[in-house]
Amino acid sequence: MDILYPSIVYWRWCVKVWGEGMEQRSTELNEELATRMRRIEGQVRGVQRMIEEGRDCPEILQQMTAVRSAMHQASLLLARAYMAQYLHEPAPDDPEAALDKVMTTLSKLG
């Protein structure tokens, strides 16, 4: 079940959103993202345990909110790296098309 493995889900999402060119990220960024994904995976497992134990809904929802926030922050980190890489590429022949590509990519964060 993918919910137990957010790092796999996240990687699939990254490839779907930005394509296979993910190897251009720095080693430091990869390590930071991997660390965040492991932490998130632990949080998700904790939520699963809370559900199995029959914990109160407000407690579970609080932890689910924390997971969502952590994923969002990791997404922003990766989006920033993507944008930095994109901005360092040679100027595109069609600036409107380039802007559309950036906007399409950023819209997938929300």
C-alpha cells in the first residue's frame, strides 16, 4: 500500500511532474529530500498505529496535518531546486512556452 511508503510515492510524483531528469539535483539536495522522506514515512507509520490503536480523531488529524505539512515543505524544497536549475538553463526560444511550463509545474504543488 503506497501510503506506507511516502518516499516511493513522492519519487513517482517527482518523475511524473518533472520527468526523468531528476539526476541533475545535487547530492546534498538528494540527501535532504531522502532524510525528509524517511521522517515522513515514520510519521505515516505512527498515524497508522494511532488508527489501529483507536486513538481519538483530533490526535490523529493533528498528526495527519503534520504529515501533509512535511510533504508540502519537501515539495517546496524540490520546487525551489527545480526553478533554480530551470533559471540557469539557456534562455528559451519561446518565453511564453517556458512560462507556461513553469506555471504548469508549480500548479501541481497545490
